[in-house]
Amino acid sequence: MSVLDAFALTGRVAVVTGGNRGLGRAFVDALAQAGASVAIVARDTAKTAEVLAELPDGTAVRGFAADVRQRAEVDRAVEEIVSEMGGVDILVNNAGTCVHAPALDVTEADWHAVVDTNVTGVWNCCQAFGRHMASNGGGTIVNVGSISGLIVNRPQWQPAYNASKAAVHQLTKSLAAEWAPLGIRVNALAPGYIKTEMAPVDRPEFRQHWIEDVPMKRYATPEEIAPSLIYLASDASAFMTGSVLVIDGGYTAF
């Protein structure tokens, strides 16, 4: 196998939660370009339909409706994807949300909105798709963490989000250790600031800390992060599991 061949995903089926916008959309495009058939799992079926309509003819991408917070919906999605696409080789847990608020102002609803999606949703998908992988010779899981699981962001306060992403990192390591004998690799991506709908990187009150404090003096685009996902999802990282790959322009170096 050549070096570049190790990154190919031809013949594999990948699932991307929250794959109809932002970073998830870039992941879907990259996985398809690498040769995978891709299943988008998301709540917003109208948005998923828009994405599917925008893709080039012949792109092997399908949409499936599920709320990752609801285990029954995740289980149903696994059954549908396996039935329609023949199995699942790669799971990308990308769905997530964030609330900016000081700790004393975080409501119970705020806390559950973040933790139920970012932690419980990841757990639901890891366990449901992981069970399928374990019964079918293995697979690869990539959880989307964040530098927020490593540092405390500023100037905004976001304790629920930070805690949720730290949990994702530790869950990644726990599952990697337990599932290695089953042929399942589990790694995480920890991006820095990326220009997406969820991150208002252009707002002037954030520029000092989100851009000026970054050694590279800029934010990333989703398309810059996507190739690292291909590395983790492919045989290029065949001896890598339980790792958190930080991609932040050097932000956490300071």
C-alpha cells in the first residue's frame, strides 16, 4: 500500500452526526471525496435535503433523521443505515451545541441542552454503532472534541460546553482502551476556533482572544480541519487509538 492509498476510504460506509452544516458538512464532503459512502444523521431533515441537493451527481451520500439525544432514534438509525447501506465502518460524532453564559447564570435547561447533545449523544452513538462494529469485525470512531476540553476559553464563559468536551475526550480514551481487542479504534479531534454558524469568530469582542492570541493569528475553516478527520478515519492512522488530535493554530501552546 502506498502512502496516499492508506488514506483511501473506497468501499467503506461512514456516518456523520450533525453532518448537514458547518464542520459536519465539511466532513461529509471529505469522506465522500476519499471514496466512502456517507450517511448524514441529523434532526433537521429539511437542511439535510438541501445538502443532498447541492452535492454533485453520483455522490454516495444519504440522509437519515435522528436526534442523537434519544437512544431509540439512534438505534433506529443504525438499523436503517445498515439495511440500506450494508453496514457501518466509520462513525463521526460531530453533532454538538454550545451555550455562552457565566456559571451562575446557566439554567438547568442550558446545562441539559449542552450535555445531552455533546455527551449523551456521543455515548448513544458510540454504544449503538459500536455494537454493530463489534459484531462485524471492527471499525473506526472519531469523536469531535475541542480545545475547550483542554483549556478555559475567554472572554466568553461556557462551563457546560467545556465540561462536555472534556468528557468527550475521556470517553474517547476509555472506549479506545476497552474496544481495541474488538478491532475498533476510537480517537478524537480537538479543533480550535473555526468559522462556522456556531462560532461567531468575526465579532470584534472576540478578536483579541480568538484570533490575536493564536500564534497563526487567524481562525480555521472547516475545510482545513476535514483532512485530519480522513487521517483518523483511514488506515493512515492504523496504529492510533485513544488519542486527542489538537488542531488549533497553536492556541494551546501558550
